[in-house]
Amino acid sequence: MERGLLWLPLLFAFFWLAWQGSKEYQKIEAYRTWAEQFERAKFDIYAVLGQKGNNITWGKPTPKGPIKLETFSLLDVQQVRLLVDDKPVEIEQPPQKGRTIELEFLFAERGNSVRVPFTEIPLAAEWGKFLHSRVISH
């Protein structure tokens, strides 16, 4: 009986981990279906991002699909900046570490911005370079 009581927390931990894994799998599958409509897309725990032509759509991933989706046009974007710990950094030479990583899209006419969170600096820098080149070319 004592051994059974010792193994019980381990059994609960196993089922909890399996449940969490199932939720993550559902998020990825929902993202995969959502991403098919875009030319280029990214998924991480903070946000999904899709680019089709000059339109950018982003939102929050969930097991049932992305929510809180927002779409804007790159034609309205004046500048794309990489922010690490809320400070602008060089996209060509980003820092190695940071707590918060975001791509910020500054709009010319609206005077506001949109910040899309990322988990990895290199991925954010790659997207920043690509989208910056699209903004410059228009």
C-alpha cells in the first residue's frame, strides 16, 4: 500500500504531461490547417503569423485554431523594427539573449504600432529582414 501511495503522484504527473502534449499537438494541427492559406507562416507559443502578398495576419494559437486575429497591409507600414527587451536593436546584428522579443510594425498614417511576439531572436530577425525588404520595395 505504501508503494502504491508513492507511485500515485508519478501517475498523476504522467497523465498531466500526456494531456499537455495532446493540447500542444492540437495547437500545431490547427495552425497547420490555418497556415495553408499563406505564402509564409510561423508558429510559436506566443503567436502565429502569416503573410500573403502585402497582408500580414497574426493572432494567438489555441488548440481550436488561432484567435484574436488581426490583419494589416504592409503598404500601410512605415517601418519594421526588432525589439528585444522593449529596445530597438539592429536586425542585421541582433543580440544573443533577451527576455521579450517582438517585431514592431510602425504605421505612417495611423501613428500607432503593432507588436508581434516571438520566442527566438534569430527567427524574429529573419522575419524582420524579410518584411523590412517588402516594406522598402513598396
